[in-house]
Amino acid sequence: MIRVAVAGMAHPHTAYALDELEHGPFQLVGTSDPDPAARERWTPPGVRAYADHRELLAATEPDVVAAFGVYGGRAAVVVDALRAGAHVISDKPLCTTLDDVVAIEEEVERTGRWVSVVLEKRWHPVTLAARRLLAAGALGDLALVAATGPHKLLPDTRPSWFFTRDGYGDLLGDLPVHDVDLVLALSGAASGTVSGLAPRRPLPEHPEWSDSGALLLAAGEVTATVEAHWVWPAASDVHGRYRMRLTGTLGTAELDWARDRLHVVTHDRASWDEPLGPGLRPTQDAFAAVAAGREPEVTTAASVRASRVALLAARSARHGGRVEAWA
């Protein structure tokens, strides 16, 4: 049995890890979170819960750690888990500062363990179908990407740390990570530039917080715009109308994750809705990789690269949108 520990349970995405344990040779050996309510909510009967993740790591010696805690404390958990000899499956954002990214990279290099961020958009049937179209050449060479990532705020459901810089980090370091990762994966780019804007609108109750922003990403020969915000209407039937348009030299594909639709048009074929196949559960590939002794498709390099680019966009926004180079 592969020993799994969950270190940090501050977000409902914790279920992504716990639900996957029934699908392989996995044993939950313990959980941790400083918040007693989180420990009570997420820890199954018969499993010991700890207040401190370091106590959890020392007592259980896990093979893999799922990190789903408060964003600002996540890097410390990831680094300590790597030092304890575990691979790490982390919710996004992986961390909240560029220094955190460096610390995680250095620990991966030192320990030989991997870190994989849960980027569940990769596994949606719409995304998998779009990637098949691109691989088959149906859209030609990818030139432009335009993505939107709206979310409902529902402020009464958010904990106090969510509205602080130390707890949450930056808007552009959080919400756009999924779309940044897809742009990097689809383009295959190894370098480029990014700039961001996230003006602080008058929110007197949350003075450290931005609720909307956008970034402009150059990824090799591909130019991408990503808009993200927490002002999606509360009465909507979906949490956010997540969409992405891929524009290639031969055609365009519109990904609509909320409606499970991939709408395509090319120079030689009228528009159609591409048939969708099955997808994967959010942490399915990562846990399967642990069982198979391989690195997940969302590798350490991919996890770190997307996190770094998003955090550079956040830094750019704090400096008026200056252009930041990434490689």
C-alpha cells in the first residue's frame, strides 16, 4: 500500500485527493490542518489528524503528500514534505511568492522527488478533444489564445485569510494558473514574456485584495490573453463560465468548460460541435503516477513553470504592468 497524507485542508478541493484513494493501492495514514474545523470536516473516521504538518510527516512517513492548505502556507508544507522523502500533489496555487518557487525547485533538485499541481482543466473532455484537434493539425499552427476565468465570490462562504495578502497571495497568481498552464502546454514554448494588470477597485472591507485582473502572455510564437475575476454573478447556474478560444492558421476552436462544448470552424469545414470523449478525475493521473513509479503528466517542470509565469504576472501588476521575461 502507498502511504498518503493530506497536509492542509483549507479548500473543498481536498475532496479531489480523498476521493481518489479508493481507486488504487492507497492508504490514508493521517491528515493535518491548524484549523480544528477543517480537521473535523475532512478527516475520515479512524484516521489521526494533527494540528501541525511537521508532526504528521514525522509520525506517518508518507510516500505522497497532498497539500491543500491555506495558500500562503502551502510552500512550507511542500518543502517539508519533499524533505521527508514524499512526492507532493498540490492544489493550485502551488505557492504565493517567487521566492517560494525557487525554494521548491531547489528542494526537488536535492531530494529527487516530484511536485505536481492539480490543474484539472487539463483532464476535462473539452480540453482533451481540443488537444486531439491540434495534434491532428485541424487548426493549423496555434497563433492566439483568449481565455476567461470568472468565479463567484460568495463572500460569506470565504474564510478571513482569503482576503489577505499573506493568506491568499495575488489574484493573478491564483486564478489564471490553469489557463497559463494550457497555453504553455499547447504552445510548447520554453520562454517568453508576461505582463499583468489588477487594479485595486474600492473594496474598503478588503483593502489588500484585488477581485479582477488580466494578463498578456507571449509563449514562443503564441500570444495569449487571460482574464480572471471574482465578480461572476451569484445567481448564475454555474460557478463561472470558463472559456478559451484557440485561433490557428487553419481554424478556430471555442472551449466552453461550463457547458461541456467544443465548437470548431475551419477554412474548409462549416462550424461543428466536436464529439467529446471521457475525461479524467482531477488527481487521477497524479495518483496513478505514484502507483506506477513515474512522474505525472503535470510534471514538476510544468507545475513550476505555470506557477512562476502567473506570479510574474502578479508582480507585473504590482508595478503598473511592466513586462516580465520568463524562461
